[in-house]
Amino acid sequence: MGFHWPSHVGLDEFRIGDGQFADAFFFAQKVTLWQGDGIHDNPRFYKYDWQIWTRDTPITASQRGSQALIQRELSPKLCFAAAMERIRALHAAGEFMLIRSIGRKRIGPDTPWNASRVERLRQACAYDDDTDPDFHGHR
């Protein structure tokens, strides 16, 4: 069982999905959707980058053709604590959002994998070297 982050930010209603575009059609549905990697219980193993889109930051129809690249580039990546604070604030304001989490394997002495076998883009710093603020143990 993974870390259930929605309960820690008061997000009681959301859907889990994949392949959605953060466009006007999506936001007209008035739902909050989470896509991405599940959150591992042990924060020392993975670091998560978060992206959040709202109706104020949709992707236009002309950008849909290169959706994979566009969605990664147009929304800034947030650390765990910053993302949780933003999600909490947006939810409290009644905003709907598309949330994406992207897990990267931490490279350090307390991780169970061989660092040389982890793709460079999927690597993250060791937990003890991570300077991001803490959110229930996750950084």
C-alpha cells in the first residue's frame, strides 16, 4: 500500500486516470484527476516531481499534437511539499485540477537498486542530500 497523500491535504473527491489533456474540455467536466506514479511508502526510495494544471493554465487545442512534451514543459515541476500546499489551497478555493506525479529513483546507500542500471533521467539525489522541505517524510 502506498502513501495516501490526498488524505493529508483534504482532497476527498478525485479520480485516478491517465492520458487526459489539461485542456478546456477537461476542465468543463469539473473534476480533479490524478495521473502518474503511485507514491511509495518509503520516501528514501523515490523522489516525486509534481505538476498541477488548473483552468487558468490549460493546454490549447493547437498544443495537443505534442501533448507529451507540452504538458511536461508548460507546467513547472514542484517538490512534494510545494505541490501539497498548492493542491490544498486550490481545493479549498473550489478549483478543479489535473495533477501529475512523476517518480524518480533516489540514488544512495539506502536504496535497493544498482544506480548504474537506472536511466539517468529517472535518477534523483539521495534522501539525505535532498534540501526540499519535508511533507510527512517525503521530499
